Amino acid sequence: LSTCFNKAILAANESGMNQDEIESHRDEMIKSAAEISFSLIKDSALLMKRTYNLWTVLEILQEYMKVSDMKSDHRIEAGNNHVFIIQHELGENWSLFTKVLLNLIFENLASVTPEVNTTPNTIIAKVTL
């Protein structure tokens, strides 16, 4: 997925698109990919866990990160404040994709909007559950 984004951006640069157009198209590709992934996660949860809720989805994501050699951490702080940290080496587009996907997960399965911050290699999501 990350390679696909990067190749599309490179092709857009080579065709002479300006940065605003490229970012707009990149954002749409990321949003579409996150929506498709969110839909596929439901099928995976039902197949693997026989149930579909926030916690099973988070378990599946954690398993995916583990087999993909990504580092992750989940901490519970005071007042049911959950902090999810994901570190990877896939670049800014993967971080942005993950941000959109986490927003979809928490908004749809927990009816809350997380605070998600990204760097090119890290995603930090904070949410009260």
C-alpha cells in the first residue's frame, strides 16, 4: 500500500501536477484505502474472532502489526484514557493512512473521535473509552 501511494505520487510529479493537486489526490487515495481496509477488517474479525467489536478489531490490528514487524504499545492512563502508539518504517503516507483508519475504527465502533498525531514513522492515538 505504501509503495502504491509513493508510485502514484511520483507519477503525478513526473506528469507536472502541482503539489496542491497531488496532496488532494493523495488524501483521497488514503481515505479510500482506509475505508476499504475498515470494511475488510470486519470480515477478518468475524472469521478470526467470531465477533465484531472495537476490542476484536484492535486485537486483529495488533496481530497484524506484530507479524509485520511494527512496534506498538497500548497504555491505559487515568480516567480510561487509552494511548495507542505505533512505530513503523513505511513513511508519511502509511502514517496518514493509519490515522484515517483509526478514526474510522473509533468513530464507528466506539462513537468517539480519537486525537491522532503522526510523524513519518509514528502514530499516537489518544482516546477516552
